[in-house]
Amino acid sequence: MKGIVIKIGIYLFVLIVPFSNVIAQFEDSVSSVITKAVDYAGGADTWKNNSVLKVHEFQKRYEDGGVVIVDVTHTMNTNGNGYRMELSRQGKDLIYGWDGMEFWAMIDGHPGTDDDISEARRQISNAYFRFSLPFVLQGEIDEITYEGTDKLYGANTQVVKITYENGLAEIYFQADTGGHDDHSDSDVSGHSSENNHESGSEHQVQVEHGGRHHHGGEEYFFHFAENGELKKVYFSHHGDGSYETLLYKNNKMVNGIVRDHIRVLLNPDGNIHYESFFSEIGFINNVSAQTYKRP
């Protein structure tokens, strides 16, 4: 009997030790992928020292009624305690803001409704998150899992996943810390996500969606090239199992930080939802806190 017990103990040891090694390898993989991505993008210290990012965005949206152009200027503190978004769409002027304590909205020079403020929260949260990648992932590294490798246009990518239970604003846009909002398919269209429509087939793009990732909830899969470059974000926030794809393109160095100059958002069916072209990207200092205050 004693011999049997010893053998069982040995078998358990043989099973448990390799399993623990696998867990450790996954944890090391997550840390390695995120560290490499942050280093490729310029480093966390450089991102923090470039305290305010200002970007002009020209967005081309493919909607049922045709192509819609949206013109946007973003001004954001890299630490998340201030954001101002100025939009122009089809003759309508909107300003969305976060002053570190509350969100606000102005529509054609008038204070926005509660719905407008909710839209400001949604859009600012999503924009801040996307502009802050990959740096923002360092603070969530304990929540990230390693998903292995995938292919994008024939090239290998390392894939990591994070799930947001309550959305981005709850994490990044708390009034006492200056945090953010949910990862809805927010964009800078001036319209809420339910008004988004798929494009016609002439705008369809063939990409590898990573279709093996079909889970419910608000999930994000980040695809990094072997050198750490962020290539794709594959995400779902609807809870219905549908996934959208955000492609990052045309990276260039700006003040020591690698910034994408083109993004393409694809609907679940692969049609282009919108294309964003970024220009006048720069980092500035000494921006007045009044910039983020409600007018």
C-alpha cells in the first residue's frame, strides 16, 4: 500500500509540475509581448513625458446614404485626466469633453442633453483607449491572457486578450483618478453606435479575422507583430458573439512615440465601416486645464 501511495504521489508531481510550468510560460509570454510592444512604441516614460497629444482626424464613413465625412480634433492628456474632442459632421458642430471630474457636451454652441453627455462619455473613452495603446495595457497586465499566435496577411502575430466586465469608462475615467468608458464601437462620427451601417461590397476588404475567437462579452484580442508593432485589434462589445476588426497602419515616429496615421474599422462581415486618416499629430505641453472645461 505504501508503494502505491508513493507512486500516486510521483504521478501527481509529474502532472502538476509541467502544468505549473505552462502557466508560468503563459505569464512570461504576456509580459514579454506587452513589454516589447511598449518598447517598440517608444517606451512608457516617453509617453508620459509627452503629456498632451493633439491629433487632427479626417474620417471617411461608408453609410447607407453614401460616404459621410467627419472632421475631428482631439486634445488629450496622456494620463487620462483631460480630453476635448471637436467634431464637424454634415454641418453640425459638436464638442465633447472630460475635465477630470465629469463629461460634458456642446451641440452647435448649446449645452448637450443627457444623451449627448452619454455619447461624449462613450466616444472619449473609446478614443482615449485607442490612442493610448499599447501603453495603457501595462496597467492591466494581470488581467491579460496569452492566446498564442495568429496570421495577418501571411505574417505571424502574437495575440493577447483582455475582457472588460464593466467597460472602459469604469476603469479609466473615474472622477477621483481620471479614468474611462466602455469599448463600444465608439467612433468620432457624432452618431451613436446603433446608427452605424455596413458598407457596400465595393468597400469590402479581405482580412483574416481570427474567427476562432468567438466568445460572449466585451473582449479584445490584440495582435502584435514579432517586433512589437500593434497590427490589429479584434473585439466585441455587443455580447452577441459578433466581432469587429480595427487595423493599424502607416506608423511613424512623433516626438519619440510611434503613432499610426491610418486606421480602418471593419464590420463583422468584413466591409469597411470607416477609414480614419490622422494628420498634424503632435505632443504639446502647458495646456491650460480650462481647455477641458465646459464652456
